[in-house]
Amino acid sequence: MSPVNSGRPTLTLPPPSEAEQAVSQALQQRLISAIDRDGPMPFDVYMARVLYEPDLGYYSGPRVQFGAAGDFVTSPEQGALFAKALAVHLNILSSQLSEDWMVLEPGAGSGALAAELLPALDPPPARYLILEPSPHLRAAQQQRLQDLEPSLRERVEWVTHPPSQSWQGVVVANEVLDALPVKRFVVREAGVAELAVAVQEDRLVWQHLDAAIELVEAIRPLALPVGYCSEWCPALPDWIDQLSNTLTKGALLMVDYGYPRAEFYHPDRRQGTLVCHYRHRAHFDPLLWPGLNDVSAFVDFTAVAEAAHAAGLQVLEFTTQAGMLLASGIHERLQLDDEPDNAALRQHLTQVAEFKRLMLPGEMGEKFKLLVLGRGLNNPLPALADWSQHHRL
């Protein structure tokens, strides 16, 4: 068992297998070679490599799995309710779009969301595009979607970039923003320092660098106290622009864990929001076993809204995952017949348990948020108004 400690309570983690250790050591050697050649590696560069390095990164290597067999469970992996609730909102949105409207899902994970979302869309989109760079995940998604009706399955396409031609439709991004590489920083008496990864006796270690001017300017208005450590995501504006620059009419629906800026940089959050997941355990040492951990940071939804404005998008709505579910009316489908048979009762209890995990504040209901961005739409989701937290942005 290996201890992990980065200024937080020590956590014991089960050791990787020999095969996993070999993958991690190969990636670590690449990182060490790059640092020896180029100097300390800014954390956003390090994060991108441990997640996406071809064949060795967490999302690009053969080890990546979701659900009970992996390192964490997403909302679509809980069951069908999340996708069905999302479909209610997409069905309303699509009524304002052309007949050849499309769905674009970046980072589709295991394909669980697409598998449940497509059959629930009425009318179905002309095309369902999955933007997935990992060949291992593409293969898993293709396997997962094999059982779709042929008329739906033929609408699914795997792409390497968003549409280059004008299109109408909806981008659905579930737990994608949290995996965008972030810069880490700490406020010192002498100014802001950027955290980078260096090498000491063949080990990866932290090292402080003078922060780039863009990082200093980005956090200056926050007036953070000395000793405050957190993250900032410079990749957000380009990511939003790339997904939406050819979208002439439609929406981006983004579900992820995070906070509005005032809560993201709250005084009690002075160690930041970076978190690693390994075999359903959360820890805070991203330098441990590179390539074997999911490394993510909570989302600053105010920053996402600012990037949306810069890309010419409207911020249409902001709410919690619980608000999204309640606004869909999905809970009304959980009613049980007066005299259910055993199978119906088991299914009902399973769905109620799933609904609670998705809904309750202590589970995923408040931690996860829905941000809706749009272009060319007229009041597309009025049902969300009763659950709106737009003012918190």
C-alpha cells in the first residue's frame, strides 16, 4: 500500500499491478526526459501529458475504464435517468432547430450517455457526432452502441474535430471541462508563483516558477491572500470557441462539478480544487503514478460564462444537476403501480436509488451544475427558470 500526502490527510491506496506500473514508469521516463531537456514543466503541460499522452496517458492508454471497474462513476453510468432527463431539455431545444440538427458530444467516455440519450430524442438528430481522440475509448464506445436500433446507430459518427461547416444543433459535454489542463499557482509575499514539475533524484517534485503575466493578470482581481493555492484554466476560451465557432443556431449544455467564481476562490478553498481519482478513491497527489490517475480540477463556471461571451454566445441558464432533473419532470416517471410484480418493484427501487444519487445534495445533486450557452435561440428552456442560479455567476 502506498501513502499519499500533500498537506491533506494521508490516504492509503492499493498498489498498481506490474503491467500498470510498467506503463506509468514508461510515461514518467518520458516526462523526466522532457524536463531534463527543457527545464521544469508547467503543471498544465504536465496535466495534458499524464491524461492524453499517446498510448500512455490516462485517457489515451488501454487501462482507462469508467464505472465500477474503473476509477470513478459518472452520472450516465448510474443508469438511464440522467440521459432521459437531459433528453427532455434537448427535445424542447430541437423544436427551434432545423430538421438536420446534430448533436456533438466531446469526450463521450464509455458511450453510456449516447446509448441512452439517442433513443430518448424525439425527433432524433440527423447525426450524432462523438469527438473522441482516444482509440481505446472509441473502441469501447463503438462496442457500447452496437445494440442501438440500426436507424439510430447509423446516425453516430466519430470525428476528430468539430464541424468545419455551418451547423445547427446541441453540444453535450458531460464531465469534460474538469479534464481541461489547468495552471496551478500559489500567492507568495513576493508575488504569484506558478507551480511546475521538476526532477530530483529521478523523482517528480514540485518547483515554483515566476508566474507568466497572463496568469498574474487573470488572478489579480481576486485579491487572494498570501499562501493561497489554486488553479486557473487558460484553455477555456479556445475550447469554447472551437466547439461553437461554426454553430449558427443551437446550444451548449455542460454538466460538471464546480462553482461560480466567488465560491471557487472562497477563503476556505485555499488548497485549490485539484483532485485525483484512483480505484474509486480520491487523493491529492497528481505526481503519483502518472498515467494511472484521473487528474481533474473543479470548474470555475464564471470563467466559462466569460469565455462564452467572448465567443459570441449567450449564457442562457445556470442551475444545479438537481434543478435540471426536477425541471425535466423525470421524477414523475418513478411512480409505482398499485400492485407491482417483483420485477417491477425491483426496477422501481433501483431507479429510486439512482435518482437519489443524482439528486441529493450529499451525493451529486448540488456538486454538479448545468450551464447552458446558446446562439440564435429564443427562451429555449423555460422549465429551468424555476431552478435558475444564473445570478450566482
